[in-house]
Amino acid sequence: MTGPAPRRPRRPNLSAGLLLFRRPGGELALFLAHPGGPFWRDRDAGAWTIPKGIVNPGEALLDAACREFEEETGIQAAGPFLPLGSVRQKAGKVVHAWAWEGDADPDRVTSNSARTEWPPGSGRWITYPEVDRCAWFAARTARARINPAQAELIDRLEAVLGGN
């Protein structure tokens, strides 16, 4: 007799990420990432995100945010970092975020790879870039493209920058 099937690990509920911004001509522009893979292929509005990912056990949140940003974009983040707090996404994941001012060429982004069974249950595994592209967006456009819960991070960044 065999025991119960091994339990699949729960999906991590904690992420950390960075929101890169610039101010060409005094207008706020935000650098967002589009998730790779077949699930996200044809999605746009609400699919974009700040580059972010799982926090390793014992890892400081800001260290995780910087590591994930580099893994997903190939860009090494340079502070100072502005804390934006955290948001809870619809599925319950809590995302801790910081902003930093800089520049990046979206055409030069390189991302780590992810692997998934696709279609689910098919036994066929595929590998794809975790982020398939990045782009700069004006704040208004970014709000329409970003995961709805993360739109609050744009509001917080605008509040911080408006106070400077």
C-alpha cells in the first residue's frame, strides 16, 4: 500500500520588485515587464507588471527585489530606492515594491527562463523567457496595462515625487 500522494508546494505568497522610472521632459514614464509563456501570450491590459519575484527564505525584501529585477531584465538596479510599500493582488500574493530612477533600453532586455507543463496535464514541458518584453509607458497608459493591484504603486510613486 502506498501513502498519500506528495503534496505540491503551495504557491509562494510573497514577492518583491522594482519600478524603474524616468522623467523625460518632466513627464513620468514607467518601465514595465510583460510575462512570458503561453498563458500571457495574447494578454495585454492588466497583464504587465513591475519586474518582481519570489523572496527566498531569509532574504531581505529589497535584496530580493534587486535580484529579481536583474534576473528578469538583465539590468542591475542602482539606488537610491524609494519605498512604495506593498499591495495585495487578487489571488492573494503580496508584492513589496521600491522605485528607482534610471534608464533602460527595452530592446536589450534579457530574461531568465521558466518551465511549465503546457497545455496543463499534457505531459509536455516547455521552456520560455520569464519576461518576454519590457516597455516604457506614460503613467496613464501604465495604469491600463499593469496588474490592477499594482496600479496603486504608480499612485504612490506620483505622491512621493510630487512631494519632492
